[in-house]
Amino acid sequence: MVAPSCLREAFLQAAENNDQEEFIHFLQRHNAKDDDLTVEEILQSFSRKQYDRLWSGLNQMCASTLLNSPFETAEDSEEGAGNKESSLATHVCLQGIVTVASICLAMNKPVITQAMFETTIYLHGVLLDLPDSASKLQHGIAKLCEKWWVSEHMGREELVANTLMYFIVRSLQSSATIADIKSLDSLRHALSKINLDVESSTTLKDLLEQCMTKPNYLKQDKGRRFLSFLLTLNPSFLERLHKAIKTQLPVCPKSAIDSYGEIYFKAWRVSSGPILEKLEKHCIQDLMYHAVHACRVGSRSLASTLRQLLSYFSKQKRQQGVDKMLLTLYEPIIWRAVKVANASVRANAAALLIDAFPLQDPESNKEDSDALTQKQFDIFQDLLDDPCPVVRVTGVHGICRIASVFWELIPGHTLEAFMTKLIRNMAFDISTADVRAAVFKGLTNLLDNHLSHPLLKNFLPILKDFIHDSSEKVRVAFVDLLLKIKGLRTIKYWNITPMEHLLAQLVEDSAPVARRLVALLFNSLQPVDRTGEVQIERCITLIQTNPTASRVFYQYAHRHMSVATAGKFLLLLGQCILGCVRKAQSKNGQSQTNPTQGAGQDEGEEEKENVVRDEDSLSLQDTDIMEGMLEIIAVLWTGINDQLAKPENQTTKKQLVSRFSKALPEFLAVFQDGRALSAVLVIAGYVPSSSIPTFSRSCLTTLKAMTPSATSSDFGPLLECLVAWGRGSDVLELISDWLEAALRTSPKSKKVTSKSKKKSRQVSFCDPIQPQPILALSYLDWLLSQFPCLSVLLASCSDKLQDLSSVLKTTLVCLEQRLMSPKPLSDLVTDEVLVTSLQMYCRLQIHLTSGHLVSQLDQNLTTQDGTMSRGATWTLTELIAWADREILTRMQGGPDPRTDHQSADEDCPAAKRTAVDTADRNLLDLGMEILKVILSMSSETIMLGISDKEFQTGLADFCQLLLKTDYGFELLPVVTRLLYQMSQQDLNHSLMDDRGRTDDVASSHLLGCLIKTLVDRTMQDSDGTKEQVQKTLTAMKPAMREVLHCCHKQQQQQAILGSPRHDIMSSIMAASVAEVTHHMQGGGLDRCRDVTELPTVSAFLLGLIARTQSRLGSFVSEMERFTSSDAVGSIEDLTAVLHVLYAISHGSKKAAGIQTCLSAVGNKLEELQRLRKDNTEHDVADPNTDNFLFQQATQMTQDVQIAIGGPA
């Protein structure tokens, strides 16, 4: 559509006459959705002469607008309102000019006039000076200049300098878009027109360097192309960009590493001349060198990062020139690196060689190529014999990967040699499980190549016994190998490992292995695609072969079949058992329920036919089979029970409930004890109680009639049934009645419990209560330990649980009475009952608090005062205060039961004194058990995250008071577990805080007190003390290992963020020096060639620290600070430090910083020698002792220097 001539002329007149208002009016009509006028229609009908007129006018309009622009003062002028209006008009006018220019450029055959070019230059000139309020105008100018450059119009070089800067700055902002990066990429060749060596380009280079580390660039194809282009601009700038990338690599995500590999590769592919040489020698080979020598420690080690980056080049080997480049750059590094003494370097070099295999020169002749390939094969053979397990693991993975990819290209004798070495030697490496696991993982990958199957088929049976390997990771890898073989036609897994071995291991093994074994055996033992008759036969065979394995198999079998399939199999099993029951009843002449009525009238003929043969061959006399089938029903139903609750499985659930509701009365009449009854009770919990009314009414009576010796297998199924039937409140009332009757030993307790009783039941008819407190506590312990039952009770019986908690709280009154009495309160209320009751009280409070918090989260509710959310914490706070008042004061002020009472009771007969000692000892044991319960329950609250910092601080103070008593040593294991939970919480808070801040003072002080208690006890030289110390250290070891791990991680986090920290190593260092000094003074100390040979506590703590090099390095750094400080004030202290340093330097793990620490020791030794000289002149010191110690210190310093590889 062509615009009318009058409109064209009016538009030209507005431009020529500098009539901004009319010009803006045209643009407003152009932008209006309800106006048909568009500037495109006007411009399309212009002649060349009219274009000249238009742009001459717009050029003058643009110039005059810019000269009178209020941009500089619009923000700050006192005449703000007027300036804002003027500024807005300026923006609109310039935006209109930009719009007209953009439309002109977008035409099929744009007419570019000199005036238009000059106007665009004006706009480009002010691009970076426009204020933030003109961001839309600014972006329009930039897009106009971009279009000018991309369209290659005249003078485009003059329109890119500011445009480049604009898009670079914009792309670095948090609000940057993909379009900004695409625009910048379209302008990338303009960067080659800029001289980056001059000083004026400093700002541009700084911005381009920032682009190298921005995730937005790395995620986009255009962004990576732009970054790759930057590497080809200038040799000196290339060095700077390479340094920026190296700085970023240790912290960038894995996805970004591949992006950097692509950037380097694309830059290398298009480079030539000096840039190519610089890129290869200074960048790629530099990365190779650092990849060989980088640290391998940690899940995100620098070695693995660089290997991943360089693997991008290895994956491009099909492209021309890559093979030759890799060989040229790796050759000076890798051949030497695989032979060095450092095992870490060898492992890194081996991994890189494996990734790059085969290193070859396409231009070399066949003899040289074969020799080079054989050289690499020889290196791989050497890797398998390397003394370092990490290198051997790398070699195993590498050989299997290479064989899988290049099987048909590798000579047959070489392949057979490799497979023989792997299967006959490496798989039997007894030194480390990692190598054995690597063999099976490698073979699993190797089986992806079908050409390997004929050779491996003969080798694999050698490995059959590895299903019983002592290491779980090896067994997991071996079963994964069998799973891989299961999918092959050429090899059968049962020819490698017999079925009886697999079933035996299924019984004994952990869940990760058991799940895999079930997946391996499922199709054989539970062929869901076969008839029901076959499935029952396989099930019976499995029970006969290994009944325990059958239970484990069906525990995981539901993962491999649908709910409907599992339900159908359950019905088959139930019908088979019911048939046997009825057949036995008919033989005995008993009355029999109508089969149609008992099994359901809708039962299909097919199912009856499927099981009829099994019913004929089975009978109730096959007790093991009957018990096994019932257990399978219970186990499999339990596995699918959660799925049955979903709407899509309601049909299956109704069928199961209907059929088993009719069968259970007959099952209960026949199976009345043993495993069969336990399984039937589990099944009964899944059907309504109304279907078995007689049994359901007798469950509670059965529980009441049990003896205290009953086990969980006796009462557990009954409790589970009652809870499932909604009768959990009856169980809780029974427990409350028994405990209330047993604990009613004082007027106080009687008053409290009767009040609770009155609240819960106003009128009732009760049998005489025969309290069974032990049984009540066993029932409660089982209910609190079974999550499904506990969940139901928390949801439906919270009031009964609160009443029970009130009853349990009266244990405190009983404990106070017991602590005042030399004998237990009664035959029922023994010390064990009181301690267990206190533990149940704490556990119940914790569950009530956790259940309330979960309910709040589910309902999106919060309590303003936090009363219920802190219930357990308040309870434990009260208990700690009670223990402080009732127990701690006795431990601090009372007589020591372990001492002889003869001095106090000289006139008492020996028998009476013995009785007094025994009673005191029993009271002390009771107090210690109470404290252990309180501390362990406090540890649980911290682990669950339902305690606050105030509670933890008070708890830490209480623990320190306990450790300072004569009996604190016995509490060390439980205090250490508590300290672990506190340290874990501190670490979590530190990681969540942006600055790494956390209040870890309490845990740090508690750790110091714990170590001091440990050292003080070890300095007692009695044989009994040494044996007790060893037992205590064994109990402390798991928790202490985690404490050190958490504290070290937290200190690393705090060091990175520069926040204040409490160094645990200082406490350990001081304890070690004190203990070593004590041994030196007590009879001398031989030099220890490992930290485990140091005195008891030092060996224990340093043995845990030395498990990782980073922790050991932190300890050595603390040694250096400790030695440099005033803490070392004598030659004895310095010699003790040297004993520890000597043990570390001669140990298997080498720590960083030993040389620095040794320098500090040398400085301190010189300082002490000067002091000794001064003291000798005044006859202060013993010269003989000093001479010996100084000589010993000097000699040990030299020995440590030699041990770390320095000159003596």
C-alpha cells in the first residue's frame, strides 16, 4: 500500500522544517495500534531525492536536539519538572529518528545517504552518554548500529566502538539476555579492527576478560563462539584470557568445563601463525602440564577438572590435525610423567594417556606408528603392576575402555594378555578393594563390545567366588557385571556363579547388593509372563532351596512388577494355602466352609486350575512351605501396601481384602504358633477387624497375658494389628495402666497419676491390674521404633500419648526416692525399669514434638510462642536441671565409692562396709545411666534439628561440669556423640550463612574439655586404667572421627570467607605435647616412625587426623604456630613437638608445611639455646639434662629434614 502524496509531503516538511512536534506526531501514529498509518508505507514510495531531503532534515533535527539536550542536567537541576519534560521530548524525538533509520535499513534495497550516515554517527557518539532514563533509546541506537555493521554498509567501522562497549557492558549485567550476547557475537569481527596493545584499550580488555567467566556466555552457542574468537585476537591478550580461565576452573560447574574445552578447541581450529603457536604452547600444553601435576584430592579435584577439559580435544580426534597436535604437545610431558616417583602424577598421566589413546602421527610410516602404539601398550601393562592402588585402578579402567572401543584393532595376543592379567591377577588383588571393584566395572563396560564375548566367556567363571567378597563395593560391582551378562545371549550368568551361591549371598548381604540380586534373579524366580501354576512352582522351589532367601527376595520383588501383578500373585498364594487348609479339614472330618463362599463367588476358573496341581501335591504337613508362603504374602503385601492406597489400585486392594477377609478365620484356626502365626497376624493387619471378630477381640487379652520374657516377634504382630484396626488407644491405655500402677510408690506420684486418670476416664469397669512394667516398656519401645505404627498413633492418639507422657514423668519422683534409698524401690520397679522409663519419657517427648512440627508444616501453620515446637527441648532442659540438682551434686560432693571406706567406718564390721560400698556403687551406676540417657536423648534432639542454640550452649556447659568430676571419663563416649551432633549443626549453619558465621564457641570449649579429660586419665599409670582407656577410645572413635571432619570443614569454610574461627587443632596440639612430655619425664620415649606409635591419646587423635592430608596439613600448620608462640617455653616442650613431627614425617601420608614447621622449630631451638647459655652463667639449669635434650632435639631436627627430602 502506497501512502498518499499529501502524507509523504507532510512527513518531509516536518523533517525539513525541524518541526519536532509534527514529526513526533507521525511516529505516534506509526506506533498506535488503532491507526493504519505506518512509516514503512511512506518511505517505500520515496524517491532518491526525497530520501536526501528527508535525511538532510533529520540530520539537522538530530544535531539541534543533541546540542540543546538537557541530558546532563535532567537529574540534578533545581528546575526538575521543566527539565524532565524537555528531556522526555528529546528522548521521543531521537527515538523517532532511530525508528526511521531502522526502517530504512530493514528495506529490501535500502537507500543510504550521506546525511543518514552522518546522523547515525551523531547517535553513535552519544550512545554511552545517555542517562539510565533513556535506556530504550540507547538500546535502539545500539541495534541500529549493529544492523549497519551486519549489513556491511558504508562506514560501518565508525559505528562499532561505542556499540561494542554498550553490548559488552549490557551482557555483563545480571539482567542480560540471550539477545544481548547474540548481538555482541554478530559484532565480534569488529574487535579485530581495534588495537588491543595500546593503553586506551585497557577498559575494553578488562570487560572482555570478565566475559570469559560469565555463565551466560558459556551456556549459549553464540556466547562460546564469541569467547573462542577472543582467544584469536592478540597473542598478549590470549595470555591474559588464559590466566583468567585457569583462575575460574577450580570453582566452575562441570557443565562449564566442557564449554571451556569447546572454546579452546574452536579457537585452535581457526588459528594460524603466531596465534596458533601461542595457543598450543602457552595454553593447551600448559593445561596438559597442570593436569599431570594437579592435586587429585576431593570429589571436584583440579586433576579431574583439567582432564575433563582436555578430553574435549580427545573426542575430536576425527578432525584433521588433532592427532598430530595431541602427540606433539603430550610427548614432552606424558612419557616422563608415567615414570616419576610421585604416584599422583603417574595416575594423572595415565588417565590423560587413556583419554588420548591412541597417540599417533597420521603422517608417520607403519613401523613408527606400530612402535608408538606398542609403547603405549607397554605403559598400560606397567600401570597394572604399579605399587600405588590408585594407578592400578586407573590402568584397569583405561584398559577396559580402550579394549571396548578398539577391540578389533588390537592384536589378539595383546588382548588375551590384558584379559589374563585383569582376571587372573588384578581381580585377586588383596591389598585394596578398589582394584577388584575396578576390574568388574571395567569388564561390565567391556561387554558392550560383542566381539569380546567369546574370549570373556572362558575367563569369567574364574570369578564366581567374588559374590562373597568381603568388600561391599566389590560385591556391588560383581552383581552389576552379572546383570550386564543377564542381557546377553552368548553368556549365562548362572554358568559364572551358581544359583545356590547367589541365594546364600542374598540372605547375608546389605540392601544395595540384595536389590541388585533380586533384579538379577527376578525373571527366573518370579516369571510374571508365565502361568500362575509355574509361578507357584518356582515360589515353592525357592522356599525349599533357601527359605530365608525367599523372604528377602519378595521383600524387593515388588519393585519389578506392577501392583496388579503382585496382587494377583498374592491371591494365588492365598488360594493355594486355603486349599491345603480345607483339604486337611476334610481329611479330619471337620466342618468346612462352602468353598465358593470362602473364596469368593467371582473367583475365575483359570485361577483354580492354576493352583489345583499345587494343592494336590502340598499339605499342611509341609510346615516349612506353608510358613514360607505365608511369610511371602506378608512381605509382598507390605511392599505394595503404600501403592494400594492410590486410586488406580483400589480394585486390586478390594480383591485382596475381600479374599483374605474370608480366608483369615480359617488360617487362624490352623496356624496357631511360630512363624506361620506371625505372618498371619501381619496379614490380618491389612484387613478389617470385623472380618475376624473373635481374634480381634482377643488380641488385647493376649497382650495382657504375656510374660516379661516375651520378645518382639511374640507381641509385635499383635500390636501392629491393633494399631492398624484403630485400637491404638487401647494399647496406650494398657501401657499407661501398667506403668501407673508400678510407679505409684509415693504420695506425690499417686496424686499426679490419679489426676491424669480422672481426666482420661470418668466411669470404667476394670479388671484388677497386675502391673507388668517391663512388658509395658517393651510394648512402648516397639511402638516408638516402628514408623508406620508411630505415625498412626501421632495422628489419631496424640491425647493418649500426652497422658502416657504424664505417667512416665513420675519416674523422676521415683528416681529421687531411689537415690535416697540403698535398695531398689520394689521388685517391680528395679533400677533398670526406672532408667528405661526415663528413656521412654524422653523419646516420647521427642516424637510428640517432631510430630507436631510435621503437622504444622503440612497445614502451613506456625506458633508464635513456639511452645510445642520446643517441647522436647524444654523437657530435656528440665531434666538437665534436675540431674544437676540430684545427681551432679552427689558426684561432686559425695564420697567416692571406688575408694576404701575404712577410714570413715573403722568400727563397722567388714560385711556391713561391703554392703555400704555395694549400695553406693549401685547408686553411682544408676546416676551414670541416667546421665547417659539424658545426654543421648539430647543428642537426638540436636540431630533432628528441634533444639536451639541456647539449649546447646547450656548442654555443653553441663557436659563440661560432668567431665570435671571424678567419673567424667566414663561419660566420654556419649559426650563425644553429643559433640558430633553439635559440630554437624555448626557446620550446617556455617554453610548456610553467606559469611560462614556461626557460634561454635560452645562445641569448641567442650572439645577442649573432652581432650583434657582424656589426657588426664591416661596419665594414670595403673594397668586397669590403661585397659579402661582403650575400651573408651574404641567406643569414642566413630564419633570423634566425625567431630574432626565437621570441625575441619567448618574451619575451611571460615578461612575462605575470612570469618573468625576457633581452631580445634590447638587443643589437640597442646594435649599431644603434654602427653608426650609426660612420657618423656616418666621414663623416656623412643622415636616413633608413625603417629600410631605415639602415646595413647596422641596416637588416637593423630591417627584420625592423618586419615586425610588436608587435616594433617592443618595440624602441621598449628604445630608451626604453636612452636613460634610462647607456648613452647622449654626444651622439653620443643622435644615433644619434635617427637610428634618426627612421627608425621615418617608416616605413610605426607603433609604440606613440614618444612615451614621445621624452620620454626629451628628458630625456637636457637632461642632456647641462647636462654640456656644465659641461665648456665647464673647456675640455673641442670646441665646434664639440658645437654641430652638439646642434642636429641638437634638430631631429630636433622632426621626430620632427611625424611622430607631436604639436606641434613
